[in-house]
Amino acid sequence: MNSSVDGRLARLRGSLPVDEPGARGFERVARNPDCTRLRALTIVGIDSATAAVQVYGEPAREGQSPFAIAIGNRFDRAMAENGAAELLELYRTAGRLTTEECKVVIVPDMVPIGSRRDLKHVMAVRQTITQKLLEQKLRRDPKAPNIIVKPRVLVTLLGLDHGIEPDVLVASDSDAFYRPVEIKSYPDRAGKTESADIRSASRQAAVGVVALRNIACRMGVRDVAALVPALGDLVLRIPGALKPTLRPMTLKGEVDSLERAIQEAPSNLEELEEMLPAGSALDDPLVLESIPNSYRSSCREYCALAQHCKQAAVANGDPVVLGDVARETLAAAGSISRALDLARGTGAPPRTPAEQALAEQLREAMNEYREAV
Amino acid sequence: MEHRGSDTILSVSTPVDKIRSKISEVIRAKQDALQKMESVLSDAAATPAALDEAQSEVDHLTAQWSRLIHELRVVQFESPERFGAHRNRAGQRPMREQILDLLDELGVPSSPRVISEYAFACLGIELPIARFASLRRDEERGYSRDSSSKPAWVVPALNSTGFAPIPRLVAISVWPIERRLIGPRTLRVNHLKILLALIGRVDTLGPDQEATRRVLALIFRFARSVPGAGQGVGEPDLGRIRSAAEAELQAIGPTDDIERAQAAERLAKLPPDRQVWGLPPMIKREPQVDYKVSG
């Protein structure tokens, strides 16, 4: 069964290499639940950047800046080094952990990549270690760690099992279970921190909540929402230093939207296979193009296919190229040229009540505009 | 002799000679660049761009020089072990012996980064972190060939629950079992013990101001997470840091001692090589391919 699924996924990927989506991949799906193309790529494990370059032949674009990557890596390392001393201090200062609650496990240190040639074996060992630690906490073992750095949990998302690695899990001895922590090297400028960054980090933390609920469910917990509430912590960076700040977040909206997004069709491999021609693979531009997309102006923040989708939207005269407000307002018209026809009263008469309403709205706006100028 | 086209290149014998030869070239190029910069500076008509260009050339060569000097140190550091001639070279000891000494001073299993930082702070020597992994593999191979061939081995610390090795924490094989074990609280306990070892080391550094400054910087970094260590404005107080670290150690140390002692009893029942290198980590499921269907 397992090998057949692997075989089916491999067939769907065609010649494209596999890439584990991780929390970031699912966070992207939740950002744009209407984009079936991104969802399909995520299900079969193809990175959008790989698809852009290898399927559509687009030039490789610069990803995250090397400077940002270096800062991010340094910050992550600083949080984990010396027995996660910085994180312990952070949670102690916040009153979330006491001096005695200092039990720390750093999973990658126990099974580092490079100590074995087989990456899958390394990941399987990390997964086993994490599973044991979570079971320990669930049975209220006093030796259960308070901080687990880079655990690896296996969760079912989009109908398949995926490895997810939250940055940190944290719990005091009295807590029933862990809370996910997302570490980001964004400078914390209080109310002036980039809100898109905070939203993105919150959605990734929400993937952690969904993952913990998923694993608790597998361990036989009935009320997973009570055990793992929609709460998470963001650890950001004090501007100009490698010192952390703590932001507890309520993630109800993010968790709900993520759960909704992963239930949308195609929600699993079977549904994806049904919507594609038999024997086809996503490395074929025609096949990938046949899967509906849903371009939005925010796509360029996280999806390497954004430029390709934008070009298609421009070619089709899709109102989204005028912005997300225009996309919603002109949805009934379907295209910019049709919206112009409706506004000017040219072309075919309105075909639906929605078009009729839009035509009246547009004509009214045109009249107001003429009077104003 | 090696011939390449019309040029004749003298082949050099060892990596050290090669690097020295490159350093000589860089020194000559830097002298030229400095002369050029001097002439630009003395030329009243020279543009700021010309000055920037000359400065950039000097900076580039300085960086190259510094990299080559670092490479030379590494090669010289490795060569005694590689060729077995270290006893004949004054002041050059194999990396493993340096690590054993440093671990002995720190007193607890430590990460390569901490050992490397400690070596640089106290002795001014650079121990490349990247070499620790190969060293540990060499040690394991050497031990399996003949465990009595060396009095002590650089070994991984062991997890106190399943006795799986923790490759990113190194220890000394002759330490008592419980000192090589890592329990749930041990990472924090060892952090405090390292801090206390660093404070103790400051008094032994003598007149080396630079080393003292480096060790103090390390102490302040380690002390940052200790409640009551007082990292406020003004001169940090080593006495206060020591008291704060000891107080925290007193709060969590005894429980950690008990947990590790209990684990040590279990580990002592295993064969001697398992007591040193631990047990392979257990996997619940077979390693998977990238995805797997859930039920």
C-alpha cells in the first residue's frame, strides 16, 4: 500500500524532484485555499520554485536574501545553543517556566544530519524520539521535557502523512500538553512589526497546532481541541541583537482557516488523480496549466508561480490584475473587457442578475466620476 | 618540475609550502597595492573613485591574506596527527589531545562550539568545529580496532533514557558513567557547570589581558540566562554571577544527579563498548519514503 502510494506520487511528479512541504508549504495552501494548482503541487511534494523553473522554463528568481537567511540561521542557532539557555530565560522572565522547569531536549543534536548517509533514517529516528517525548508528556511523566527544540512529528494533511518540524514545543510541568513556538528573526518593533510577517509566522504556528492535534488524536485523545488549544508563541528578535522577544498569540482564526483549507478539494491524492487525465504528470506544462489557479496580488509574497499566473491573468483580462478589491467587485463580469462593456452599455446585455447589478453599479460610478471631473 | 605551455611552474612539495608560497604572493601584491594607494593619496588630482578602488584592492588582499593564514594554521594543526610527527614539533599537539584537555577543564560533556570558543578564549587557538564529526568517527574506529591503544577517547555523551549517543555533545571515555549521561535537566546543569568552570579559569589566566577579556566575554554570554546574575549597566560582578549560578545549580542539580545515577546503574549492566558508545537509537517504524498514506 505504502509503496503504491509512493509510486503514484512519483508518477504524478514525473521528472520533478520531491520537496517536503513542511509547515511553510501548508501555510501557503492556507493563504490561498482557492488555488487548486498550488494545492496539487503541495500534495505531490513539488516546490513552486521547481515548477516555475522546470515546468514553465522561467528563469530562477532570487529567493530570500542571503543576508536574511544568515541572520535567520544565526538566530535559530542562538536560541538552541547552550541547552536553549536563551529560550529558558525568555520563558522564565515571562513567568511561563520556573527555575526547576529546565528540562530541554534538542532533537537535531541527538541525530544530526551528516552523522548518517541516509537522511530518511535520520528523520525516522527524530520522529521516534519526538513521539516518545510526546507520549511521556501525555501520561504526565514528570521527566517530560519543558522545551523540545526542532521536534519532528508525522501528521496527516491533505490525505497523506507528512513530516512537520515546529521550531520549538514548550510546556510547563503543569500543562497538559505542548504549545508550538515559531522562531523568526524578524525584528520585533512592537506595533510596527511588519503585519504580513506576523500573519505568516502565526499561520506556521497554526500548522503546529493542527499537527499536535493530529498526533494527539492518533494517541487516542478524544477532545484534542481542549488538549491543544489554538494558541502559539512567536519568538522574534530584538532589533540589532540576537536576543529574543516573546509574543503569545491566539491562533483561532489561523487554525480554523487552515483546517478549512486542507478540507477543500482536492483534499487527498485520490481526488487529485481523478481530476487529472490518466497517466499524466505535473511536469507537463499543459497538465499543470489545466489545473485551475487563483491568482491574487499577495501570491508573489510566497509562490514562485505568481509571475506566471499574473501573466495569464493579464492575458485573460482578469480583474485581479487591478487589485484584490477589483477582483471581488468585478467578479460577476469575469474580465476587465466585459466590465468595461457593462459600464459603457456596449456589447451584449447583462446575462445574469449579478451582471445586471454590476452594470448598474458601474454606470452609477461612471456618472459620479463624470460629474466630479 | 611541471611544464604548462611556455610557463614553467615549480611544483611545491607539501600543502604548507603551497600556502606559504601563496601568502608570499599576496604579501607582494599587497605591497604593490599599498604603494599604489600611497601614490593615489599624494596625487592631488586623484578622484575619490580612484581612492576607493585602491582601498578596495588593499581590503581584498588583506582578506585573502587572513584566509591563507587561517588555512596555514589548520594545515599545520592537522599535519602532526596525519603524519604522526607531532612529538617532534614543539607547541603543536593533535586536535584530539587538545580536546581532551579542554573537556577536562570544562568538566562536563560539551558541544564542539563551546569547546572551540573556550579554546580560542583561553589559548588563542582555533579548533575547527567541522572537524569534530570526523574526529569522533576516527575515535570510534580506533576504539573498535584496539580499545586499549589509547588511555582515553573522545566519545559522544549518552541520552539517559535509551542510551543513544548524542553526537553533538562530546565527553571523555574515562569519565564516570553518570558524568557522560544527559538527563532531562542535564543540559541546563551543564550550562551552569561550564559557567562556573569559566569563572574559575579567569584567575589562572595570569597577565594575558587579551585572553582574560575573551573569557570574560564568554562568561557574560553564559551568565545572561542565569536569574540574578545581574547583567545590568556597569561592570559585571563575577562574584554575583558565581552565586547566582550556584544557587540555580543547587535548585536543579540534586534531582539531575539522582536521575543520572539511576540511569548509570542501568548502563553499567551493558557490555563495556556499549557503556562508552551507547546503543543505536530505536526506530518505531521503518524509514519511510517521503509520504505515506494514513489509515
